[in-house]
Amino acid sequence: QLHLVQSGPEVKNPGSSVKVSCKASGNTFSDYIITWVRQAPGQGLEWMAGIVPIFDTTKYAQKFQDRVTLTADKSTATVYLDLRSLRSDDTAFYFCASGPRRWVFGSTTLPPADSWGQGTMVTVSS
Amino acid sequence: EIVLTQSPHTLSLSPGETATLSCRASQSLTSSFLAWYQQKPGQAPSLLIFAASTRATGIPDRFSGSGSGTGFSLTISRLEPEDFAVYYCQQYDTLPLTFGGGTKVEIK
């Protein structure tokens, strides 16, 4: 398993952008896939995107395709979530999570997450 | 996308009882790529089960998963006080990954 530590809470104006980081440690970074899941206050879980750092390939939920970019810095084992054109309904906890590549080896999907970051609260308000 | 429907919405049980949670998929999960997570208030979710029936590392054997195709279930035997939480199923058979709406297991 990886140990994931996310950046701190953010308060943003509507229309602006936010960048949330997720630093991994504790195991071989290249053996894992990082996904991002968000949870609005009192609501359920919503998958947003995933990245395979070893290949720099990304997968995005269609809902976020035009507003989200994931990048990975392999030298620091850090993944970044960039969310643009923020709206009030983007107010949520944003979690990074990791799962072993071997769990979905040979398929085009992403693995479930056996390790999660602590979450980053992003508040969008004017 | 695959829609997951969890039932019941809330389950009221006493410690020591058995909880049975259901997760139904809108289309068949051909690889049985279904996971279950537990989430406690103020915490990130934690993985319990993957591949429908495989317990994640460190998960006690009172948690068991079963099912295939479109019907899956999570059984929690001999409920402990720390088991009262919200449980989510997730399919990773097909992108986009999707979650069910959750089942809250509360103390009766």
C-alpha cells in the first residue's frame, strides 16, 4: 500500500481554478494507479479521474473531461489534480486514492483503492 | 455508465447481529470487478472487499462478499461497535468507475 498525504483546504471564487496535490510514499510508486474521488458534504462518492504514473496515461469521467487535468511528478511521487472553472457545486472533499496496477493487469479499467489520502476540502464561494 | 443501486438505504441492527447489504448493477459485471468500502464520519473510505469476494489486507473474516453478474452482497457477521458506518459498493468493471449510493448501518 501507499501512504498518501494531500495538500490543505482551499477556498476559491467561482470561475477560478484549484490545484490539489497528493504525495505518495511507502512503496513503489510505479506499481500503483492514482484515482481522485470527491464527496460533497453529506453526499456519496463520485469518481473523477485516474492516472497511471508509470505511463502518464489518464482517464477522466466525461462529466469532468473539459475541466480536470491530472499530472504526475514521478521524481517526487506526487500527483496533482487541477480543476478549472469552479462552481459552487464543486464544493466538496477531494480524495486521492491508490490501487495496485496488478489488480487490473491486462484490462483497461482502474483498480479499487486500498489506500486513501486524508481528503482536501475545497470550498467555492463568492 | 453502470448504475449501482444499494439497498436498504439504512439498516438498524444491534451489536452481535448479522448485516446483509445488497448492491445491484444496471448491467452485468463480466469480470466481477466489484468492491466494497466502509466510511466512518469525518474519515476517508477504506477498502473491505475487492473482486466481489476477496478481503483486503487486514479485514476480519466477519466481512464477506459474494455475488456475480448484476447482484452482489456484503455480509457482516457478529456486528462489532466499530462496524456501524456507511458502506459503499463500487464497480471497476468498466469506466467510468461508479459507486452505489451507500447503506448506513446504524445501531438499533
